[in-house]
Amino acid sequence: MPTPAEEILAKAVMPTGLSSAEIRDTVSAEIRRRSFFSARTAEAEYLAKARQVCADVAAGKIGQAKARELLAQFLAQVGYDGVAGAPGPITDIGSEERLNLIIDTQRDIAHSAALLEAQTPDLLARYPAWRLVRVGKRRDPRDWQARWAAAFAECGGDGCAPSGEMVARKDSPVWDKIGAGAGGYRDTLGNPFPPFAFNSGIDWEDVDVDTAEGLGINCDDVSPKGVSLAPDKADIDRVKKQLGPEALDALKEQLAGMGLW
């Protein structure tokens, strides 16, 4: 069973000059999930370094501050000037905000993927559901109750608590709907697990069988699907159709080394 660090290292580096919105519109969620990329970051060597640093954070080898320091040092070595043309901290790939966003997102995605892989039959019998909860304060928090309601409506409430509480079976389609942006939300990551959107401050917590059944959820035969973060040949074939020639040239060397080109 892969650890969060191994999940991160299994990803293929995907250099791209596309914005976040363009990536969402042109690259499938499956490929995004199995790729290590950052919006408007076409430097493959930097992305490979960032992947290793994020894996070290996930493994507990280094902390957030050290990770930012290492990435900032590498950017300086390759001559990156964050002042040049960056209209804000998130678009400046060397800013503290952007570095934190990359590290946090990759660590949290890998943690959730590993958590899904760890759902044994015994664990599911005791804790068959998840609750959507806030774990981080935000200055302008998103309305997750509204997002839940939209996802609930799209999946017909399948596997969800009918009470309006944000609780559902671990294999409920509501998690896919939230990650896909049910209700028209454009900031989601396309994943059926937290983080459902960049910098959301939202996570899962286990719900025991007595609580779930008390909320009206049928907890028989719960079986969530694992989600691999490692790319396969079919992913790469889809990438070739979705990305332009410059991005493909940047990918070719690494993917060939992984036996995927």
C-alpha cells in the first residue's frame, strides 16, 4: 500500500504554459490527478524538484518552511525572477503563497489517495461514512453547504444522509460530484476526495456506523474505489491528444524513462 510520499513520487511531471482554468478545460481530471504540474510552469526540472520536496514534506522529512526555502533556492539557481511580469503572489511561482499552495495541495491529495487505499473491510464496517468538515480557517470561506446541496441534487442523494448534514457513505457518488464542481463551481480539482478545491480548508472525518445509520444512511456493503496517482500508458495517450507540441516535447524525456512513451 503506497504512502503519501510514494503517491507523489509516482506522478509524472507535466510542464505546461496553461493557466489553471485552461488546464481544467483541456486536461482530464484523471490525467491531472496523475501528473505533477503547476499552472504556467513549463520548467520540467523545477517541477521534478518540487515533486521531490513535496514528497519529503508528506514523509515528514522536512517542514513547510524548509520546503519553501529549497524551492526558492532552486528557482534562484535557474535564474527565475519573480518580479518579472507576475501580477500577484499566486501567479508568481516563487512567492510564499504560491509555494505553500503547491506543497499543501500535493500533500493533501496524496494523503487522501493513500487514505482511500487503506479502507479495509473491517475499517469500513466500523466507519462506513465520511463527514465533510472544515479544518482550516479562511478569510473568505466558500459556502460548502451550498456545494453539498448541489452535489446531493446531482446524484439524487445516493448514499447521503437525508437530514441535510454533510455525511455520506464512503462510496457515495456525492464525492465525485463535489470534486467535479456540481452546481457550476469552477475552482474544483476534479478529485473525488479532499482537497476538492484549491486552498479550501475542507477535509473528511470518519463517521461510525451507529451515527451514520442514525442519520438514515444504509451502511451495507460499503466499498469505495481506490484512486491511483501513478500514470499509465492510456493516460499518456490521452495527454498526447490534449497537450500542444511544446508541452509534449518537455514531457517526452521523463516519460520515456518511466517506460510510458
